[in-house]
Amino acid sequence: MNTCSDSLYRQLFAHPEIVRDLLAGFLPADWARTLDADVFERVNASYVSDRGKQRHQDMVWRARVGGEWVYVYILLEFQARSDRWMALRMQVYVGLLLQDLVAQHRLTRRGKLPPVLPIVLYHGRGAWRASRELADLMLPPPAGLEAYQPRQQYMLIDQHRHLDTDDPANILGILFRLLRSKTNKEMLSALGDFAERMKAPDIAQARDSLTRWVCTTLQDEFDEDIMSSGEEPVMLFNRRFKTYEALLEYEAIQRGLRKGMKEGRRVGKQQGLQQGRVEGMQEGEQAALKGVLQALLERRKVEMPAELAEKVDHANAAQLSAWIEALIDGRDPAQVFTAAQRPAA
């Protein structure tokens, strides 16, 4: 895994809300769907073996489960490529974790070791080909030795191929849908769900990390997979937007316009997403359009002189829409509004 990806995943899964949705959405266990974020606690992920050799696990959490305050330890390993020996690595990690708990006297009230859930979160392009069970990496034992062989397994979550969760509000399920989007409709649907989910107070602490992950990860995805493809574009981003931030900005604008329409006016014609035009606006939409234009200008740190501000204030819906289009297309604001200030021939 490169440093950038490693940092992104560490930031994202440093939030208990994200780990909660990971378990709730992808672990087939009823108790996982009842957990709140406040039952999760991050613990040390670096261990020193008896021989003094230090090993580091990507991330370890523990979750308080059940009436007896039993802790389930969750080992997270982030992988960009398939690793044939992952099951063996997990065997080592689990052993070191348990050994560390014994050394720190962090056992259960009955003096036993806690259960452990090893998870590999895979974000590579190709299929994961490694076995999930250590026994598959070993020769079949002679008769009589079967019971003494290690049987470590791990849970694999492939963000490009994992099935959707049952809960449409699961934030990781939404992120994975974004990555797998193949059409405009799929992408904008997932973007809308992402925007709605981001409003929820339960993930307030994770919003910055989520936004950074989405923008950076999808930019990387599109640059390699779509922008270099010779096929006909199937995503808005591929044909129209130079950066994922621009697509996210455009979708935010569209949501703002739809909200303005719902407040009391109907649009004469449906907005064309691929052309990026807003047609058939009535006078009632002008206020919404002005708000969108102002947001775009503020985002680009553009200051308008009083004369131009007055022109914008008196512009009709068609002119406002044209300016918004030009800014979304990446044109220089100075050129856009210089043209607007020229006297008619």
C-alpha cells in the first residue's frame, strides 16, 4: 500500500462511527447491528514479541459486546494487492495481540482471552486471489494430526466487489456504491445518498475524513480507469469534469436548484445533466440561481465590483444560468464577467 492510501484509510477508520458501520453492514451477526459508536475503543496496534521483534498491525479496535462487557477485538488490515500469505500474517497478528493482552493482564473477568475478528479491507483493482483460511496454505496432514493444525481465518471486505448492505444509510455501503458506479444515474444516486448521510449528527466527527476519502479515492479511480479509457463515457465525470471536486460541486448546485424549485416553482423543462443547462426557469428561480452563483464565486475567492454586482442582481434566469455554466465548465471568472460588462454592439 502506498503512503497516500495508507494515510487515507487510517484517517477514515480512526473514527468509531466508521468501524461501527463496517461491522453493522458487513458482519452477518445480529449483535453487530445493535452497536453504538461509543462502545468502540481504539487500542495499541504495535506489539513486541518475546524475542524483542516489533510488529505493527494497521489498526486495532475493541468493542464492548453483551451484558458482561465482553470485548471483541477487531484487527483491521488494509490491502492494495492480494497477498498469498495473508492468512498466515493474520495468525501472527492475532497471536501477538493475545500475547500482549496476557502481558498487560487485560483478560476477561473470568481470566480468559477475548474473541478476535480479523478483517482485511481490500481496495485493489484485481480480484483477491489469496485463501482466507490458513489450512489452505498447508499440506494435508497425516492421519491423526488433523486436530493439531492451525485454522486461522479472516473476513475479507472487497470495496470494489462487496455486495451492498441491507441498510441504505450505511456510510461504507454508500462509499462502495460510489466506487462501483457505472452510469450517471448510479453515480448521482450514490452522491445524493452520500450528501444526505453526511447531514446526520452521528457521523459529524468523521465528515472531514469521509470527504477527503471520497474526493481523493474517486479522483484516483477516475484518472486511471475512466479518463484513460477509449470507450464511450458512461459517467458525467469522464466527459465533463476535470476533477472529482467539480462533479461534487455540480451535484451540490443541482440539489440547490431542486430545493429552490420545491419551494414554490416548477421548471418548464427537465434539467439536462449532460449538457449542464438549466432551462425554462421562471422568475421565481432567480433567487436560487443567484445563490448558486454567489457560492461558486466565493469558492473561487472572486470579488465583484459594485457595477457587476448590480448587473448580477438584475440578471434574468437565462443569464444567471449561462454564467453558472461557464464557471462549471472551468472558464476564468474574470473572462466570464468581463464579457458580461462589455456594451452590446
